[in-house]
Amino acid sequence: MMAIKQAILCAAGLALAVPATAQTTAETPFQEDEQETMLRAAKIFGLFSQAVKQDDIPAEQKDALVGCMYNNSLQTISLATGELLAENPQIDQSKPNNIFSVAALVCGAGDQPAASAE
């Protein structure tokens, strides 16, 4: 009976300590370039997710997109896409289709129809 009370008190103590620890470490501000990479990564994830559902994209290209996301972090894909976009300022980065095309190229999925995300 005493062991059960001690276990309950220990669990309650842990439950109270965990939120306090999480609150003290959660507020790490992102650098501007990190935020841009994260936003681009989220956009790439959404675009790739839409692309694999489209009938007009060949299965081999869908496999390349999924394989790329499986074998690489979204951060890696986003950084490589950002570098390629920076090297080609004529590409309008505000258009999701352009981001998709460059990210697909980075992933080895080649030239393919862009995902409709507008």
C-alpha cells in the first residue's frame, strides 16, 4: 500500500515537472533564413503530397518524389531547392508551380507537370 502511494506521488511530481521544463526550452527564435527554409519545406511537402495524387504524373515520377522525401529530410530538400532558386533569379519563387518544379528537379524526378496548388 505504501509503495503504491509513493509511485503515485512520484508520477504526480513528474507530471508537474515536465510542463515547466518544456516551457523553459520551447522559445528558441528562428533565424530568418531558417524560417524561410521551414516555410519552403512545408510548401514542398504539400506540393509533393498533391502531386502523388494526380493522374497526369507518371508513377515513376511519383515514386521519385516519395523516395526523395523518404531518403532525405524536408530541410535538406528545401535547402537544395533554395540554393537552386537563388542561382536562378529568373525563376519566380512566389509561384508554387516553380517551387514544385525546382524541388522535383532536386529530387531527381525530372521535368514533370507542376502540381496545381494555386
